[in-house]
Amino acid sequence: MKKLSIIIALVAVSVASGFAQSVDLRRKIEVSGTVEKEVTPDIINVSISLKEYLDGKTKITISQLEQQLEKAVRDAGIAKEDFTINNLSSYNYIDPKKKTTDFLASKQYGIRFRDLNKFNQVISKVDPKGIQSTNVASYDYSKITELKRELQVQALLVAREKANALVVALNERLGGVIQISELDMSNDYPQARFKTMNMAMAADGAGVPESDIDVQKIKLTFRINAVFEIAGK
């Protein structure tokens, strides 16, 4: 009976000891720090569609239009890897006057502009009647990774300063950080806004617009939630 009592007592002590170890009795303060910054994109991914058309009895082929675009891209100093073919399609064109059907092709290209001023330079070298449409696929910023890291650190420092100010106001001392969590609220890819240029505009003699791209800023916002220990006086 005595042995059984001793075993029960030892088990009770062991459970109590384990429970005490699992409970964090440190005094803590939880705060958040938020920083944000806006940057102007220095990279724009543009989609350009070329379309065959009939100039009287002469067909302006997709090959001719593509050669114009390729030359314009080379002359603008755009790297080969920044110029891609995205899609190829075709359609039947019915001449309302002759009531005949012709087979015309269209092709879509992707161009990554690292110099935004080169957009108009490229477009102006292509037959405007062969440009079906243009649109911005996405924006980007070349140093966005480095900038995000900087903002994360700044947000953490803001949280720490806030915690320190609150603790000092209570005549206490701020201890080390216990826990850190991050919330990325950045608008990395704002909605693209682009004035579409199509064949109807070209047919009306509108030509190439002076400025087609409406550049929107990228807004980066980071919030750090941090838990610090209150070390005492």
C-alpha cells in the first residue's frame, strides 16, 4: 500500500512539473508595425496583336508585319528573350463589295519593355493598319525583391519602437522578441490601364497615339506583428 502511494505521488509530481514547463509565464507585449511605399514600375509587359489585311487586291501578310515588328524591336535594343510569340490564329474575311472570302491570319506577341519610352518607338515602325490591338499584360519593378526586404526590416523596427515606448511608459524594460509574423498587403500588380489601338483607329488615320501607356504606381505595404518579453525594471 505504501509503495502504491509513493508511485501515485511521483506521477502527480511529474504531471505537475510537465504542466508548469508547458505554460509560458513570461510577461509579454504584442504590437504591430506597418510601413508602405509606392514605386513607379520600370518594366511593362505589353501584348501586341498583328493582323493581315487587304490593301486593294494586295494582301499584307503576317510575315511582312512580323518583319517590321522584329526590326523595330532590334533597333530599340530590346533583348531577344524579352520578345516572344504568344498566340497564332486565323479568320475568314468576307469582302462586302466582291462578296468573296479570304483567309487572313493574326499573331500575338509579348514584349517586355525595360525602358518605357521605347514603346512608341517600336509601335511607330509597324504598319498601323496591321496592328489589331495592344494592351498591357502586367507591370513590374526591377528591384522589388530588395525593396520588400528593406520594408520588412523597417516594419519590424517600427513594431519594436512602439513596444519599447509602451513598456518604458510603464517604467519597465523591453526584453527580447518572442514571436514574429508578417502580413504582405502589397499591390504588386496593379490593374493595367491601356488605351487600345486597333485597326479602326488606323483606318481613320489616327496613326500611333503619342502616349498609350498609363503607368500606375506599385504600392508595397508590410505589417509585422511581434511579441516581445517585458524584462522588468
